[in-house]
Amino acid sequence: MLSHIDTTTLVVALVALMAIALVFGTVLNAILRENGFGPVGNATLFAIGFVGGVYLAGSYGVGMLDFRLAAAWGLGGAFVLFSALALVKAGLARL
């Protein structure tokens, strides 16, 4: 599904994603403080998880014509990735 997107739409979507990811990264840094990955690290993990969730949805054959469904898959992917890595970091800190 992602291969059928034209270049302009892809660039605009990635710029919007990075802006939103930076806001979420800053908020997560304020909430988690030393348990997080810093504002840029949180934003990077959020963006990677979001793109991964959208890619995973496309590979399962979920149509991306509905923006709400694509956003739900992306946010779910970002949540799963960030939560898993935060749990790993917390587990390693307890060793």
C-alpha cells in the first residue's frame, strides 16, 4: 500500500509525522523523565513505531483509504514499540 503513494503526499505525511512525534516525545519526556529516552529518542521511537504499525497493517491487507483506521494502526504500533522498550529499560535498570 505504501508503494502507491506519490512523493509529495509521502513527504507531507512524514513532515507531519515528525512534528507530531516531537510533540509526543516532549510530553513523554516530561512524564517519564529519567525512565524515558529523552525528547528526541521518544520522538524517534514514536515515529518508527507509527510507520511500523502502518506498514504492518498494509502487509495484512488492511486498506488505508480510511485515515482513522491508518492512524489507529500507527498509534497502536507506536504504543507497542514504546511500551516494550520502556519495559526493557526498566527491567535492565533493576538488575
